Amino acid sequence: MRYHAICDRCGAKRWAEELRKEWDGLMVCADTCWEPRNPQDFVRGVQDKQNPPWVRPEPADVFTPTSFMRYNDGSLMLYNVSDPLALTPAAMAYEGD
């Protein structure tokens, strides 16, 4: 039995045997509108193993207060805890550029 049908893509009136069903269920013209399914639709991702093969425990933090800087009234002052002579005001005051 021959009957007319409408293409779901272009809307053309065709004979039903001239239409072809696509992967998404649309009935489209077999000669002009039909497209094969894209091969990229079948690509599957590969799960990436994120864990390293072995790990070490994180070591405890070590604080060494040997030297630090402090700003005092616009002058840069350097302290060296390991050298007591460096704590004199003349040695600490630095007149920068």
C-alpha cells in the first residue's frame, strides 16, 4: 500500500517508502535529509586513575626563627636571632634607597 508522508526535517511530502528512520527516531528523506549517526556519539571516556601509586605522610612544620623583617616608622629593620650583636639599634636601622 502506497501512501504519502511528511519528512520530519525538511517538511517535504514524499512517498512513505522514500523516507528513512534516523537514529533519533525522525522519519526523513532517504536521498537528501538522512544523515548517519556521528561516530563521536559512541566514544566512551576512559576513567583516569587519579591516585598516585604510593604516598608519604606529610611531615610536621618546622619553624626556624633565624631572621625576619619588621617595618618601624618607615625604616626597614632586620633582626637576626642567631647573632645577638645584630640586635643593636645601629645595626638594625637601614636607610633604604
